[in-house]
Amino acid sequence: MVYDRYGGPDVLRVEDVPTPSPAAGQVLIRVVATSVNLSDWECLRGSPAYARIGGLRTPARRILGSDIAGTVEAVGSGVTRFRPGDEVYGDNLALKGGFAEYAVAPEHVLAPKPPGLGFAEAATVPQAGVIAHQGLAGVAAGRHVAINGAGGGSGAFAIQLAKRLGAEVTGVDNAGKLNFMRSLGADHVTDYRSEDFTLRGPYDLILDLVAHRSVFAYRRALAPGGRYRCVGGSVRTLLRVLTAGSALGLLTGRRLGVLAVKQGPESFAPVAELCASGVLAVHIDRTFPLDEAPQALAHVGEGRALGKVVVRAS
């Protein structure tokens, strides 16, 4: 599934391309499943502006899809951790290529797939699970946590993790996801279209997965000593959090900042083990065949997905 210009799902098309060959330190994967992340939607549209890094006018990579799971088909020179036939998964954010039958990925971004997870389940973890896990660092029992965008992929993991830590959880998303957030364990749910969650609280932590409100609203909603962490959002919002948000935090005893997500197997493998052991449930809303990847991207990008969406190549 390729694209040569930024735009909506209509710019995507199926095309036969040569099977890639792994270079030194790379692994060729026969892709079984690739989960859809909001980052895929952003790179498709070329918006926010940071989605065009490496390709200002045209996409840097013709094939989207970074959270992949499949079997090793071949390895490049210097690869020592994997061999053909191994089942692997990982976040191939730099090279992407998951919406295809084959993809190449650096050895260091991959991990052995846990036996307790299917390929589709494993593909949901590397980005969404890590954002949730790292975004909730420091949460303790009795704390009040608000998760904005809680009905999507990262949010579904975050609600479960926060409840496992003993927190009181407010989930924020659109009205179509309220029951889903309740089913995950959220104590309170809010439709952002009809109610401003920042007028409630106070919250000890706000994990913001969409970041559209002002830093003044977020600061107002935090308890003394509270923290606000955002992931993604417009460039304007991110800059305001980094500048005005940081200054407001220093002045008021609250911390506002952007979550710097640490990537790699050492970050996502612990979350996958929680899923494999049944501590965390993997919620896959829909699975699409490869030739319906445009519909899968739209389902996520338009905010309709309850949890994760997966594209299966085989």
C-alpha cells in the first residue's frame, strides 16, 4: 500500500514493488500484522508539520506502518539475534513499511514475539503500550489521573495500567467511546464535545494523547504538585507546552511538559509480557486486510477506533 503525496486515504493505492533486501544489521520480515497508529495518519496527511520531517514536499517513505509483527524471512550481515523462521515484532518507526507483505527493519528495533500473543496482538503494543506505560510513570494508589483520548489505542492501555496502579481514572473522549472506557475500568468518563474536563479535577496527572486545549486550562486542572504530559498535538500546542507551560509550572508548583517516549524492545517488551500474562487486555476494534488499509487509517484518524486497529498482510 503506497503513496507518493500527502493527503487523505484516497492517495493510497496497492502496487507491486520489489521485495526489499536486508542491508547489514537489518532483518527482512514477512509481515503478518501491522497496527495502525495516529502517527501513520499524521504521516499520510503530512500534518502536523513535524510529520513531514525528512520529506517536506513528498513523503520520505512510500509505505506506512511501523508497529509490525511477522516471521523472519532473511537477515543481513552482522545480524546475530534472529534467524529465518523466528517470530518477531517491533516499532519500525524510522523505516516503516509495515503495510506490505515484506518489510525490512533494523535488528535493534525488534524483539522475539511472546508465545502468549498472536501476531495481531503483538503488533498493537510497541507504540501504544509504551506511551501508556511511560506516560503513567510515578502514578501511585489514590492518585487522580485524567487521560485525554482514552478510548483509542494508547488510552485503552493507559486506563488499565492506571487502575492496576490503584489510581482513580477519568477517561476523556467522544460520546461513542464512553461505554468502552467504562468497560476498561475508568471511574469517570467525559465526552469532550459536551464538557470541558479541565473544569473538573483536580488531577494529579493528566496524560494528554491529543493535546488541543490551552496550557492555562491544563494548569488550572492540576492539583498542587501535579503533572501534565502530552504526546502529539499541533506544533503550536507543543511549543506552548514547552515554553509557557514550563514557565507556568515553575511559578505554580505544577509540571507541564511533553512526554519524550523512549523506544526499543527494552521499553515495549515489558508491556507485551503484561499482555501475554493476561494482566493487560489487548483490545482490537477491527482488523482490515491489506487492500483495505485506507479504511483502517481513516477509522483511526477520524477518531472512531475503540482501542487498536490492525491491518493483516497474511
